[in-house]
Amino acid sequence: MQAAPIRELINRLPSSQIRDVSEIGLGMPGLIPLWFGESDEPTPDFIKQAAIDSLGRNETFYVSNNGVPPLREEIVRYMRRIYDIPMEVDRITVTASGMHAIILTMQALVDPGDNVVVVGPVWPNLRETVHIMGGEARDLYLTEEHGRWQLDVQALCDLCDDRTKAIFVNSPGNPTGWMMKAEEQKEILEFCRKRGIWILCDDVYARIVYDRHHAPSFIEIAEPDDLVIAINSFSKSWSMTGWRLGWITAPAALEEILAKLNEFNIAAPTTFVQHAGVVALRDGDPYVEDLVQRLHRRRDLVCQRLSSFRRVRLAVPDAAFYAFVAVEGVENSYDFAVEILKKTKVGLAPGSAFGPSGEGYLRLCFASSDDSLRTALDRMEPILDAG
Amino acid sequence: MQAAPIRELINRLPSSQIRDVSEIGLGMPGLIPLWFGESDEPTPDFIKQAAIDSLGRNETFYVSNNGVPPLREEIVRYMRRIYDIPMEVDRITVTASGMHAIILTMQALVDPGDNVVVVGPVWPNLRETVHIMGGEARDLYLTEEHGRWQLDVQALCDLCDDRTKAIFVNSPGNPTGWMMKAEEQKEILEFCRKRGIWILCDDVYARIVYDRHHAPSFIEIAEPDDLVIAINSFSKSWSMTGWRLGWITAPAALEEILAKLNEFNIAAPTTFVQHAGVVALRDGDPYVEDLVQRLHRRRDLVCQRLSSFRRVRLAVPDAAFYAFVAVEGVENSYDFAVEILKKTKVGLAPGSAFGPSGEGYLRLCFASSDDSLRTALDRMEPILDAG
């Protein structure tokens, strides 16, 4: 057949190494999959019921591009409650997931030749949204020192130039669980104010934290018209990965622009999914708190065992639901993840999926049952605790 | 506040004139809204029940980027049944609406400076997806002759140059109801084969036709590896506008690329919405046939009345659910739609929303109850039948 004439940039998009490993394990009996960033719990019943109720009310029609008013209003209440900040509806746009919020944002900001500076190692997809728009993703990597992930704020600022449209920060971070300090946020905000650079803060793990109520967000320290776009998602805190619902908090000046981008991308997220989102935010705090308690216990369980293994080095995560571990002697984390999969039927994500600085690491998602986690650790012990 | 540094291309995106008119009518008591492209019927119960059943099975997790296997397989069966052609699952990608299928396609094909040739007057959003990617939309307008919309195939081909990546055809067309002939499709396919140009055929009204079973599609005459991308949607034929579900049929060579683009845009459409889509296709033929019968009656009702009005000229549509009427003496269709709205509380879409060749026209969506349509026509008669 003739070669399909596709954009060279698109032909070059890498496939996800996490998906690649997981496909090797597809249908493997006895598999314990800890590779994806999702809890093994289905969505709680009260949220599913809210979707069913919405269908019963025939909420099956087109709705406003920025989202249905009850959800935008509930998000405003949520943001005020969690962050104790002023917030109005004109700053909120509902999106079909955090991922979708990111691609809309890149469509708004990135012309070919522009760049976005990214704090890594990080979830790889965000970098590809920059590439799709013809931009460059520039990486500033955290360093692991004395069991903590550290950010060099000056080095981050030094990476910015005249074509830098945004700094992207995912804190709490996937895969590291690193959490940015409020003082670091203030420094970066000051720098970006001077330079007219956007801050894109991916706050999807804001509630999955183990030593406080929520992670510090740029949205707490920014003025309403600062160049800050905060990205949020229902996926992690409310166990709604398959629902595809998220939101953007932006300066009110972007309300119309984001409405148009939603219109020209998906019109709006699924109507009755939005109405279920209202109930998730309104009634979901007890669920989120219970989930975080379970995850806290699992973090401790997993990190204690992993730390005891001779080949493993680990910075205990302050937040999110991943253990990101360096394994002695591993030069190719993809091959090693495949080896672990084949020998133990435990599915892990290779660190190289998160950029070159992730090489030598493996990511384990501990949002699974205690039993699954114990069995997985037992199975991996002979490999990871080898002398 | 400081000006938000947004891409100039994005700042220039027009707002939808249809949305603009509809906002004037928001909350108007007694309003009959015929401006949007959707039926006033809620989604049928058997499809809503399928979503509820899927939620009951806890289908709330992430799924494969190309769509859940049962839906891809059901789409294959549907395409074979409707078009009587060979079809395999590797050609199908599920998307979060027809709109979403179009933006993914433009991401795959359009570099800055490329162009897409578009048959108009046409639904305006598709043109904006080209602009978002930095491309140019070139319009070839149908002409209305002797009560029929006519395409000049040679003129269409003449608009293509070395930077033309695709020809976009929406047939049956919104707003005209024009249906492309199979012979015209063959000519265009031959031309595009020679030139290596993609054909993007927007087939979302393929089933809403009044003189045959389905509208002719490029997909029927193309070889599996021809450069043809067919776009489809659950919105119109199954009354699922608020669900956001559609699909792409493409050469198998694009399977991996479309998976990546879904991954980097939305991961995949809502999981239990996809499972409801299986049931819509499997059990939905009687619903679609009944819907088309109702629409057929309404087309005749609306077109007979409109044709009798002295100021109105109308090509009776072969397909889709719009009457696209020229009104004598109207130079600004937006102002006239506002006038009609204010004087009669009937909501119509201004023709200028569909490109310059739509100026002087109004679009009326007749997917409403007979009573609503009769009342709307009664109210408009004094204006449209003025001597």
C-alpha cells in the first residue's frame, strides 16, 4: 500500500512504554497489574447512582461548552472549601479529563517553535501534547538526594527563553510523589509574572497527600488574573478514571477562549457524567478521606517492604499513589519490567517511560488491595532482594 | 490586568453565531428552539438502560485507546451490514463524538501552512479545527440551481495544490441536506488517489435520508488502504447528542497513530458510554427507522409550509434534518434571525454561520414535534409570507 501521508511530527510520537509492557501481560493468568495510574476500586455507588438519576431525568442533550452550570458552581464551592480562596464561575471550564484539559491548554498557548519547560521525571503524555502543537518540551529534572526529590528553581528559570510559553509542574508528581513547597511556588510565580510566562499546574493528585489536607497549589498564592492555569481531574480522588471528567481553573479572561476550544474539540463532556460530577464534589469528601487512609496504609506497607530489599533505593512519597524505586544494576528499565512481568506476573511501569532521568527506576502503583500488594512484593522479593 | 498571552490564531477563532443567537433567547418563555442540530427526543430507554447496566458491572476504569473491543467489533458489524463491504477491527477507532474525530484527524494531517479544501456551506466548526492546527480552510461552495444544490467537482479539484492535505465533504450535508452522488465520489477519489490527498468524509447524517436506506459514502467505493477517513457519530441517528460518542473508519495503517492521538487527547471516551454504544448499534435499527419516518413527515410538513411563503426559496433536502431557506430581502441573516427570535420566539440559525455563501439563508432544524413545528410556522408566517 502507499505510505499514508501523516505529519512527520505525528509519525514520531512515541508509543507509551507503559502500554507496551502491559500488552505483553495481556490475559496472563494470575497477573497483578500495578502499572497504570488508577485504583483497583470501582467508582463508589453514590456517584454511579447520580449518573443513573441524571439519565432518568433525560439529561442526554447538548449543553454549554464550559460545562453545565450546576457543575461549574459546585467546582467553585469545592475550590473555595479546599483552598480557602475567592473563586467565581467565570474561571472554571469543565473538560473531558485532566488529559483533555492539557491538550486544550497547549492548543491555546503553543505555536510551532514555542517551548514549554517541564519539571520531570513526569507522566509522559503531557510532553506529547506540546509536540502535537509543533512545540518543544524542555525538561528540568528533579534530583534524588538523601531520600528526597529536590527541585532546582534557578535551573528551572534558566531553561526559559523568549519562546517559553509555559512552565508545567505536576505536584504532587507522577511518578515521584514529590510535592512542591509553597516557597518554591512563590519564587516561580514571581519569575513568571516578570516574564509573562504561564504556569500550568497539574493538581490531579492534590488530595492524595499523607501529611496534610491538600498539596499546596499555585492557585492558592496567585491573583485571579495571574497567568496560572490549574488542571484537575475526577479520576484519582473519586476513582472515576473511566468517566473522563476534569476541569480547568484559569483567569476569567480565558472563559470565552476555553469555551471555543471545547466547542471545536468535543463540544462538552458527556452531559450526565457532568451531573454525576456535581454529586462527587458535593458528597464525596468522606470517600476521598477514606481512600487516602487506605492509600496511606498501602504506601507504608509497600515502602517498608521495598526499602528492605537489598537492590532497592526509594524516596518515600509524600503524596500520590506511586512508589518510584531505583533498582541496583538495572540499566534498561523497560527490559527489567518485562523480566519482572515474565518471572513474577507483577506488572510495573518502567522508569524510562517518564523521561531519560527515570531510567534505572520502576514505578509501582500502590492503589490496590493489601493482599494484592503483599503477594506482589512476595513474588518480587527474590529478584529485588538478591545479594 | 495584563493581556493574557494566547496564540494569535486562537484569539482570532470566531464565536459560533448559532450560540450567539441562542444566548439572546436563553430563558425566553414560550421559545421554540430550532437552531441546534439535535432532535428534541431524549435518548431511547434501551440505550440509557445499557449505560446503567454497564455501571452496574463496574465498567468505570481506563480502557484501550482505540475503544473497548466489543464496541469496535459491533461497529465492524454495523459497517458491514449498512454498506455491505469488508471491514476489520483494525480500521476502527472510537472517539468522543464526530467533532472529536475531526480534531484528531486534523492533528494527524495538518502542519502550519497546509490547507484543507472544504465543500460548503457547511457546519462551521470543522473549519476552525484546521485553523487551530495552523492550516488554511479553502471553501468550494455548492450552488443552488433549480431547487437543487449542485457541486462543481472540477472546481473542487482546481482548489487543491501541493499543500492540500485533505478534501472535507459532509454528505448528507449540514445545513443544506445536499447528498453527494456516487459518481461524484468516484471522480474525487480518482483525483485524490493521483495526488495523495486524503478524503475526510463526515457521514454523521448517513442514515437520515428520505429516498433510500443510507447515503452513498466514500467508504463504500474505496479500497481499505485508500486515503479515506470516514467520520461517524451516535448523536444524530440514535439521539445521543449529549453522550459524546463517535468513530473513525480509516486505513489500518492509522490504527496505532489514532490510538496515540486518543491517548494524548482524552485517553478514550467514557467507558460505560462505549458499552451503551454497543447496544445502540446492535439493537438500534428499528429506532433509527422510526426516527427517520418521523423526520420524513416533518420535512414534508415544514417544506410545504415554507415553500408557500412568498419571501421564501427552498431546495427540499434529500437528507439530514434541516430546512435551509433563502429569504427575499435579507442581507444580514444574523440580524434577521435575531428579529425572528424577538418577534416570534422561534429560534433559527443564521445562514452566515455556515460561511459567506450562507448569507441570506436561515437554517431550521425540523427534528422537533409536529406541534412545535406547526406553531413555529404559524408564528413566522406574517414575516415570511409578507407581500
